[in-house]
Amino acid sequence: AQTVTQSQPEMSVQEAETVTLSCTYDTSESDYYLFWYKQPPSRQMILVIRQEAYKQQNATENRFSVNFQKAAKSFSLKISDSQLGDAAMYFCAYRSYQGGSEKLVFGKGTKLTVNP
Amino acid sequence: GAGVSQSPRYKVTKRGQDVALRCDPISGHVSLYWYRQALGQGPEFLTYFNYEAQQDKSGLPNDRFSAERPEGSISTLTIQRTEQRDSAMYRCASSPGLAGGTDTQYFGPGTRLTVL
């Protein structure tokens, strides 16, 4: 079974600075998807960014980018120019590419604090 | 609809009572998922549907939990004889059901269940 590990329970960053959140995963599959979700205090689950494992190019979405290292099974999230609204829990998630295994497997999350 | 909706948003019940949690997915989305999130943890998969067919129920913790999606749209998660350990946020997500695609899951606001 796949597992996702987020080794940083909490992180903090100064407004306008850059922060990187770590995520590692364990799988025997070669094709899969990876996601970062944001959960603000409202406890909504908001998709931040996604990555297909077969793509070598790292995904970017405005101030959010990933560093995907397939061989190392690492999928870190970089937030540039941090803003107060970025403060939230961030969850890394894995989804199998194979049909019939559509579920997301989540890590335990990293709480990000943004200091003014 | 514009997004995934869930009702009720909050539910307080007494131990031993049955509860029914409702999910209304994004219009046209084929796949519907149920997750449970304990405080301070990432969501954990319960079950999912493609159209009205339940594809995977491996995450349902025991036979007190059941789910249905009779017309391939709205889904109900039912917990019978609730116990205090069932207290959690129950999240629903839907996705377009794109074969071989990224098929991102979009989450609803959740139902916070408290069992006294």
C-alpha cells in the first residue's frame, strides 16, 4: 500500500519570503499523480497544485511550484513571496494511475504560519 | 452546481443514534468519494462511486458504515449506532471521472460530526 509522509508538522515563514514544505511517498508503481491541498482555518480543502509522475517538468502555479524527484520519491512544495493568506495546513496526496484505485492517500499535513 | 455541497454542516448526536450525511457533487461529475478526517490528521479514504456503482468500500471501518448513490448523483453516508470514536469531519469529493487523466478531486466543506 502507498504511504505519504510529511516530516514537518509545523513550519513558519516571514511574509514575502520563500518556504519549502517536504513530502515523501512510498510506492511500487511507476505511474501516479501527486497533489498538494491547502486547508485554511475555514477547513475547506483547496487544490494548490498537481503533478503527473510521467512528466519530468515540475508543475508551477503562480507562486507555487514543486520539486518532483521521482527516483527519491520526493515531492516538495515551494511557496514564493509568501502572503498572510497562505497560512494553512498543507496536505500532500498520492493517487494511483491504475484504474480501480482512485482514492487519494494523504500525509498528516504541515501547518504553515506566515509572520507579518 | 458550482461546487460540492454537503449537509448538514454540523451534526451533534447521541451515542447509539443513526446519522445520515448527504453529499451533492459538482454537476456532471461521474466519481464521488467519501473521506473521514480526524482532528490534526489528513483525510482518510472511506469509499467511492462511479455513477451509482460503489467501486471501492475498503476504507469503511466496519459494518455500521454504509454509503449509497442510487441515481448516480447525490450520495448518502449512513452511520448506524454511532459511537464516540465516529466523531470527525466527514468530507465528500467529486471528480469528472476522466479515464487516464489527472482527474482532480474537488472537496466539499465537510460535515463535522460530534457523537456525545
